[in-house]
Amino acid sequence: MLENNRRSKKGLEPYADISSWKKAEDPEEEPIAESDPLLQEAGYILSDQIRLQAEMKKSTQPQLAHLIVKTLFNNWAEYR
């Protein structure tokens, strides 16, 4: 979990699971985009998708590029 990596680097105790992380969040505190690990990861995924689609359009083998994008998406969906 990205948040646990961040907490470990800061010397804080990692969360046991997602529900304990969500319980610990302050509902009145608005997350800042630069410090929200979920938002950062979504940005990385989006930029990867844009880059892969651009490469797929340039590719001489569009079927292979489509298979790569599909595989990456499926792996991401399993990770979630």
C-alpha cells in the first residue's frame, strides 16, 4: 500500500489494512493533490495509458500493442 510506504519512510507505524487507514483519516482535512498517494497513483496510471496509446498508434504491430495495453489494464484491475 502506497500510504504504508510513505508512513514507513517517515518512521510511522503502517496501517494493518485499508479500513484502518480510512478510519484514521480526518474527514475535515482536505487532501492536497501532491500528498494524496491514491491520486498520485491514478495520475501515473493515466500517464502510462496515454503513453502506451501513443506508442500503439505508431506501432507497426497494433494488435501486439493492444494486447500489451489489455494485459496492463487487467493486471492493474487485479491489483485494485
